[in-house]
Amino acid sequence: MGRRHQVRATKCQLLVTSLFVTLLGLAVTILTIITRYGAHFIIISGVSSEANPYRIFHDIAFYSGICLSMILVLAALLSTVATVRESVCLMAMGFFCFAIVFCALIQAAFWKYTNNSEVEDAMMDVYDSVYEEVRRNLSSFRRQELATIHETFLCCGKQSPFGETGGIENETCPSEHMGTAREDCLQEIQDFLKKHMGFVSVLLIITICFMVYGMILTSFLWFSIHFSNNLDRKGKYIFRET
């Protein structure tokens, strides 16, 4: 009787875990869409440069986030159906989905902490290239791009060591932001990205914890169902005449 209650409690925990994993999949989808179509990211990735170092990170983040959210929802669905139907095959598939996401997130976390400033440097390099092109020539298209960046990030050029505002800032910064916006756009881009990556890190840690818990629950139930198919359900009896 004690083991039956243990298995039943594990099933309830897995169902609740599947619900939270589904919500995590939804959260990953929302964060991916914000990263893909947010104004701050769009303006940087949309800079028409032959070598835009940020664009590849922008695309990788979108496709990786969509794949991750789909696997999370699939893992939650498989675990729920496997728990209700006590299917060994579906339980194993749910375990492997949890394991795949866990391995992918561990790799992503390792990359994030070993290449912490790579995305940040790429975004600032894009701004530097646009700023320098505007400074060297009179391209109206580049000036429009620079003005859009200033308006989006609420910043105004680069901070001068002498505290002066150059002609580029006077021409590309919105007049209503000249007195209130931060002068150093590089610092503004850096602060914005750190705040965004903070949300990513929190979501990453929470998802890894749920993946570990999901793997523990699905492995336990797989062994329980595999070695005792009549646990926690009505048995089927066949009467034979002797």
C-alpha cells in the first residue's frame, strides 16, 4: 500500500511539473518573440552592413528559442499522456525530451558564461560602425539609421572625454532628448542588454531545475510501470473454465 501511494504521489507531481513546463515553454516563446521583434534588437540587426556581427546571434537566438519552446511543450504533453495512460513508451519519450532540453541548456549556460560579452560587443560594434560611417561621410541613409538608434535607445552619441557634444549628435539626436537622454549610447546599449540577459539567466536556471526534476520523476515512473504494470489501476481478469 505504501508503494501505491508513493507512485500516485509521483504521478501527481509529474502532472504539476508538466503544467509548469508548459508555462515555461510559453515564457520561452514570449521571450524569443521579444528578442526577435523588439524594437531595440530589430534596429541593430537591421543595420544594412555587409558584415553585421550581431545578425547571426539574432537569428540563432530566434530559431533556438522556438525549437526549445516546442520541445518543452512536447515533453509536458508526453509526460501528461504517459502518466494518465501509464505508457512505458511515452514515459521514455518524455524523459528523453527532458534530457535533450537539459543538455541543450547546460551547453547554452556554459557558452553564456564563457562568452559573456560577445553579444554585447557585437551590438556595440554595429553602433560604432554606423557612427564612424556617419562621421566620415554625408550619407543620409546612415544618418537616418543612427538617428533611429538614438531615438530607440534614448541615447545621444558617444560620450566625449571633454564633455562636449559634436555635430553628429546635434544632427542625429532628437531635440526633445538632448537634455535628458544619456550621451553615451554604448553604455546605454550595454545596460539594456545586461537587463535583458538577466531575464534570460533567470528563465534558464528555472528551466534547468524543472528538467532535472522531470527526469527524476519520469525515470521513477518508468521503472515502476515497467516492473509492475498493475500499479494504481484496475486489473483485468480472465476467467477460464476448468
